[in-house]
Amino acid sequence: MMPSPSSHDHVLRRSFSKQRSFPRSCNHSYRFYINLLITLFCVFLTLLQIQTVIRTSTAPFTFPSSYSAWPLLAHHVHNLIGELELSQRSTDEPRGNVTFLPLKDLRFAETAMVGNTWFMSSVNDTKEKGEAEYLYFPSKEMDGKLLCLGGGSASNGTMNSYALAPAEALPPNAKLLSGLTFVSDTYYSYDNIFHGISALAPFVAWHERKACVMPARWVLYQQGEIRRNLKIPWIRTLMEATFGPSMEIEQFRKSDEGPSCFEQAVVFRHNQGTMGRERKEKLYDLLRCNARAYCNITREEDDLKAIRLTLLLRVGARSFKDDDAVIHIFRRECRKVEGCRLKVANPNNLTFCDQVKLMSGTDILATPHGAQLTNMFFMDKNSSVMEFFPKGWLELAGVGQYVYRWLADWSGMRHQGAWNDPHGEPCPPGLTTSCFSFLKNQQLGHDEAFFSNWTARVLGETRRYKLQKPSTEAAQEREVHCKCG
């Protein structure tokens, strides 16, 4: 998840001054103390006989194993120096006197997911009740300053940098980009559709509540490391369904061209964070509406009372060992219920709009645990989800097994429980990784009696709900009028 701590932080100061820092006045007395602090620190390390290897490629130092704590101390001092400079600087200093700090702060490497952030760590979030915490530039909270970003490393977030600068005193070689910029940082990955939508959905909520404001560009980071594209078409298409067909993602390929400063920028770095339950439901309502409108999804009159059951299969990891047997169970139970229609599909063969159409025509989704479950929010609200796990998840997966229960709650669906396969391959002797890493992608068996009773119960509940649902409410679901559409 992160590079091992090293003394690259010591080199950081040198590389910043060479490539991404800018002229600063030397007439201030505090500079003497800063330089003295740096000198004393270097002498202290030398006396401890710490050998360093400086490479022109900005490769990190190598510390003896007995001094494994020193890289974080060096990083701490580096950040402290920068913060002292920021606090001492007066607003009337000459143009270009801007301090850049590393985007990724290793002081919080061990606590990045429990209340701290290592992305732009010197800046506190703005919090509004029920909304995801964010940073906005320029704003009163940011003293009216603009956000500037430098560096284009896709593998080392400490080599990328940020600074806050007055609009009238930008670094002399900075590029000012007009319009609104969306800046995202995620601890996880944009290459999984659940993690990708978790990172980018807050921008949709911002767009809605800020009079449908549109971004001029996106800047994407993963743990402070630049990401120049969205490899999963599903994520890009969903964003384009909301913001239009042109999703411009900044590349930052040439760091020697100087930093980029933004006329306006909003930063989300905690995914949906503190966003409240009601706000999330409205957010997923908008995403559903945008996706259906983008894909021209309509509903037929004769669908209003039908019970539409979809069995979404997987290939490979967490697939059923015997698809035919599972299909037979669901087909048999569906035939017992008036109006039930069964569809069997595989998401690997479906485009984005194919998936939206399939889910828009689904009242009950039955599928193994996996990213394809993220499609659930395209279903009508109050639809049902049935989830299947291979052996080991119940005991070893931790909170990761609950993410689609959460998504069902956020998007107004009914999570109808999960089946955990009690049978599976034992962990091989001498396994060097955790047993869960071996078990998590095993294939699933089936339990005919359990599956039959479970499916019959969910079908019965859905039928009663459909019969009681007013026809006017059902008809309204066919209407596609999205806010900001």
C-alpha cells in the first residue's frame, strides 16, 4: 500500500530546491535559525555514522536497519521547517516566496486510515453537517490562497508537492489554470469500481449542491501518486454521464515545467468520509438518474408488477463451481411465483449501458461478492440484493465483507443477507501469506435447500411489495428528469 520508510526525505529538500522550489528572500532573521537547524541535524546524523547514498535519480537513502526510525524523523523535520516558513511569512513578501511541501507525509503513514491524512497534511478540512469533508481554494478557510501542485511522480508521493500562494504572488514559473479543478486522492484504487466510485462520488454531490458547477479538469492521486487515466471504462462513463463527455485528466508529465496553480480547486481526500446517510441516498439517486438518462433507459407498462430476478454470475475468482445447478434452483423457484422473470448474465460481457439497462430491469439481484455488486444502485429503490461468499470470508475478512451492505443502505436497497460457503479448500501448509489471501478468491459451492428457501422468501417479499406499491409511484420511476440534467 505504501513504500517502505526510507531517508529519501533527506534528499527531498535537495530535489525540491533543484526542481520545484522558488526564490525566497534571505533577509529574514528566521532563515539563520532554519539553516542552523538543518546543519545541526546533518551533523547529528553524521556523528551516528549513518551512511547515505545520493543518486541523481532522487533515489532514496538507505539506512541501516538499526536506524529504521530516522527516515520518519528526517521527514518530520523537513515538514516542520516548511511549516515554520509558512507561519513566518508575511503577506507583503515579494513574488515567488512560496514553500512547497511533499503531498505525502510519512509521519502519518501508520495512521492514514484512522483520522489523520498523509495527503496535504498541513491543511485542515472544511466540514459541513452531513457532507463529506473537503478543501476549497480560494476560501476564507484557506486565507484566500490558491492551491499549487508540482511534480508528476506515479510511484512516490513524497516527490510530488503542494503549496498555498496568494493570487498576486504566485511562483514566477507557475502556470495558472483557469476554471474549477477537481482534485481527488484515494487510499485505495480507481481500478476497482467500488473504490473508484467511493472516491469520485463526493464530486457529484458537490456539483449538485453548488448550482451544478462543472469542472474544467480533474487531478487524480492515489496515496499522493499521480494517476493519469481511469483504466476502468465504467468509472469514466459514470462521471461523463454526470459531467459531460469530456473528462479532462491532468497529466503532469513534465515536472521541470514548474508547478500548476488553480484559479479554483476543490479537494476530496477521504472518499465519502463524513457524508450522512440521507445525503448519500440523494447522491446515489442522482447517479442512478444520470446513468439511466445517459443510456436512454425507459420502462414498459407491463414491467410495473413483474418480479424481475437477475442471477449475475462471475468467471474465475468467487464463481460458482456448478453454474447450471445454481441456475436450476433460481429458475425453479421463480416459476412458482406469478409474474417472476429470471435473467442470467455475466458482467464481463456487458458494456456500461448494458449493465445499467440490466439493473434498471432488476428487482432482485443475486450474485457472489465482487465489484459487479456496485451496479446495484442502478436498480429501482427498495430492490433486493442476495450475496454469496466463499469459505473464510465470515471469519477472516473483517469489515471488507460488509461494503455492499453499506452500499445497499446508502442507495436505498434491501440487502437480504449473505450465504457463506462452509466448505472449501484448506490453507496449504507453509503458506507465507495469510490464510485469507488464499481463501478469498476460491470458487463457491451451493446448498440447494438453503438457496431454495432463501430465494422463495425474497421472491415472496418482493411480490407483496409490488402488489402494495401505488401505480402512480411505479409510473414515476419511469420518468427520467435529473437535477443538473
